[in-house]
Amino acid sequence: MNQRFFFRIIFAFFAVFVSVSVIFAQQNVGERIFYVDGSEDSFRSFERNAQYVDIIGPQCLKVDEDGVVWGGVDKRITAVAKKHNVKIMPLIVNPGFNLEMLHKVLTSREAQERCVSTLLDLCRKEGWYGIQYDFENIHVSDRDLFTAFFKRAADSLKKYGFSISIAIVPRASDYAGLGDYQKWMYEYWRGGYDYKALGAIADFVSFMSYDQHTRRTSPGPVAGYAWMERCLTYVLQQVPREKVSLGLALYSDYWFPSFTNPQTVTAWGRSLNYPDAISITESNGGRMEWNERDKMYYTVFERDDIYEHIYFEDARSFQARLELVKKYNLRGISCWRLGQEDPAVFKGLQARK
């Protein structure tokens, strides 16, 4: 082997190393919130990756129309969080994102006071960092009532030194859109949040900038980069950047035919964890292709003469979205949910000291 050839090999190796290092360069992206649900894979992922988590958000508390709160944090999550000095901020939800039940809470001062009192007692008893409101399917006509409910909780928790945050559904404007689906989404999902008022009340906002496409739409990205940026620039007109935690999806989406009877044949979408998305793609001879505008991989493959679609959230798309956090100097990231991710996403995060 001559010297020139030897140095060419070394240079090529170095170029590949630098390229990979750039893709997975460890970044400090501010405060890192990761969510868990009650599944075993979610807990195991937290157990493996707790060193990358600042706040763990178990989606585990529910409230009924009378303001009765139930649920609690898995003791194993509490133990891992304590071991790694991770703050615990449970999420409280309207079960099944039930609109009618939530409306009853919003129109009952007694129910709200019962709920808020219980949340305060739990924070004191369990030593939690605070509470995140994750109420969804809020009708636009209940916007002000919901803001008042959130303020009641914030006044109570903050008085005793606990933090409060809120997860909000994204929108890019206050214009519903052209179609019936867009109108319905605005009326029941996107329009119920007063960004400016909630941002002023909350310690921070987890901006759920995902579910651009849903099971009710045509196939498309979980959260296309351009769409995310449009939504982000809109919320930043109303909420200070230091209060905005960018929501990042860790799951992929899969569209396929759904058949219940001949009159209701539809395309249907559902979320997938990353290993299952890869498995389905490979088993059907699919090929992952990168979309530069959306900054994510997708595939279209044929199964039994029908085209099916998968849009992937992986380490490369995750890394691309971290650039938005740096570009807009945001508070940090809020990631839904552990157990669904490409394990390589953690290569792009610095472990906590």
C-alpha cells in the first residue's frame, strides 16, 4: 500500500466520521420533557434513558364531571426519577378527551374547586414538581371558561410553590380553513385555547406541534417541518419564547384500508412505534425516501394491490426539529411518548450532569 493511497483511506474514513458526528451531534436544547403512559415499553424506555430527561410527564390523572380526580404515578417511575433527580409533572386529562364531560366541569365552580384542591393535595403529598393540564377536545365556545379553570389551578399551585404548565393543540392562525374537516378541527380541537391568556398564566406551554395529519385525513406527515414552523411562529406572536416547549412526536404514522362493511370502506391511519414501522416497511418491500421539505422519511408500498403509506419519525427527523428549538431560542422540548422512539434519538441529546 503506497502512502498516497493510505492517506486517501484515512481521509475517507474521517469524512464519514464527521458526517455521522454532525447528524448525531449532541445538543443542549434546553429543558427536556418526555411523556410516559401506562404501558410497559414506556416505563422501560424511561428506565433506560432517564439521564436525558429533565421532567417526566406521566399521563396518569383523570377528572370526572364532578371534579373528582383519580389515578397516580407508577411507583417504579417515581423510583427511577428519584434516582436520576428527574422532576415529576403528571398530566391531568378529561378521560377519552370527552367534550361533554369537560363542559360540565367548566360550568361548575364546585367541580373545579374540588379538582384543584385535590391536585394541590397530591403535589404536597407526593412531592411532585407540579401539574400539566392536558385537556383536549375543547369546544371553541368554552375557550374563556377553560382559561378561567386553568387560572384557578395556577393561582392555587403557584401559591404553594408548585409549577403548572399546559399542553396546547397547535394552529397556524385563527382562520379555520377551506374544508369541513378544517372547520371541525378548529371548532373542537384547535380553537379552544387562548394562547395569549394561557401563556401569561402558565409557567410554560408544551406546544403539541404534531398530528398535522390524523386518522381522519389523507396520508401525510406526523408533523411536517414547514407546518411546524408556521404553527410555531404563530404561537410565538402570543407566548414568550422562553415559555414555549416544542412538542416533538416520537411515533410514526401508518395508513391502510379499513373495512367494517361494504358501505364504510375507508383509509385509516394509526400511530406506530419506530421498530414496528421499520418491520412493516421491510416485510412489504418498501423503501424509505427522504422528503426535504417535511424533513422526514416516508414510504409507499403495495400490499394486495393497495397502496399503503408510512411516515417515519426517526433520529434524523428528530435532529432536524431540534434546529427549530435553537433557531427560535425556545425553552426546550416536550416529547410524546417514550417507548415509541427510534433509540438513536438520544444520540442527539446531552446527558444531564
